[in-house]
Amino acid sequence: MESSKDEIHELLTAIVGSINNTLYDLAAESERGGSKVTAKRLEYSRQKVMTAWEVYNQKRAEKK
């Protein structure tokens, strides 16, 4: 069971990392392209994902 949880955590880590990088790149590209509203929305979404990820990791650490 523990191994399964670790595999799921590794998958989630990869997904969140990819989403974070993609949103960051898209926000930067939008900013350079002059679309400040889109850039801000993408950055806001990126921050929400990362905040949720930090909360998840904190709760996960407390359970161990």
C-alpha cells in the first residue's frame, strides 16, 4: 500500500511540476507579447496550483 502511495505522489509531483512550468512559460510569453491580462491570469492560476501543492505536501508530511 505504501509503495502505491509513493507512486501516486511521484505522478502528482510530475504533473504539478509540468503544470507549473507550462503556466510560467505561457505567462512570460503572454507578457512579452503584450497581453498583460492573460499573463496575470496565468500567473494567478500557477500560484493557486503551487499553493494547493504546498498545502497537500504539508498535510502529507503531518500524516507520516
